[in-house]
Amino acid sequence: MTSTVRAVTPNVDAGKLLTGAQFADAFRVEIGAAAMNAREACVRMVLNGPRWIDALLRLRNLLVRPFGLKTSGQGAPAPGGMIGLFPVLSETPEQLVAGFDDSHLDFRIVVDVSGDAASRQVTSTTLVRTHNLLGRTYLTLIMPFHKLVVRNMMGRIVEPGR
């Protein structure tokens, strides 16, 4: 099954999930009648990605380390464990919230599964609250990569080997 990943208007309670978020975007993919909960969708998105995403993450970690920013695997234990490098903050079968707070910005990834048994969809929403010039600069620099990476990750929900 090939589905198109499309940008949609974010439809989450940003005030509850990340008070003061200055950035939000969302992408959606139709998964048909596939039975899937939010954790499974997030695992398909995050794990076993293409090498180019892993390479971008390694480059990002090298570039931000001198600024004292968190890199993969850092941070306090998460209540819901980890999915890849993302701490799971809360979870229901329909919604998983992951992310962490750092000195430059805080972010959340919200994965929602909705629809009936015949036509389900998964929506991934990203929320970001910057704290300073470094956070705003970082967000500006990663934005083109963010959109490309999220679209690719969302496509893997339907086609895990993509």
C-alpha cells in the first residue's frame, strides 16, 4: 500500500502538551484498515530508518555538542521508556507524546492514530518552544531537514522497509 504523506493543520492541545510553543507542524498518512496503535506507529517512524537520517543525526550531535546541547541518549529516564532517541512522556493507544526539554528549546512529537476500522490515519505533530537566540537559530537551520525527515518517517508507517 502506498500512501501520500501530506502536511495538515496541527490539531493538538499545544497549551497542554507544550505551553508557549512557538512552532507547530503536522503531517498525516492514511493507513487504511491496518490495526495500529500510537506506539507501533511511532516505532515504525523512528526505528530502522534509512542511513541518511542516521548520518544527519550523527552530524547534528557532533555540531551541537560544543554548545552543551543534549545529544542522542542523554537526559533523564522517561516514564514510558525510549523509542529510538525519543523519551516517551505519555501514552494511550490513540496518542503517544515524546520529547524533551533542553537549554535552547523544548520539543514534543505527538503521534495520533484516528479513524474507524476501515480508514485509519496517523498524524505526527511537532511542537517547539525556543528559549533563546541559539534555540531560534537551531530551529531555523534544521527546518528544511525536519520536513524532509518527518515526511520520510511517516512514509515508513505504511511501508516499514522504505
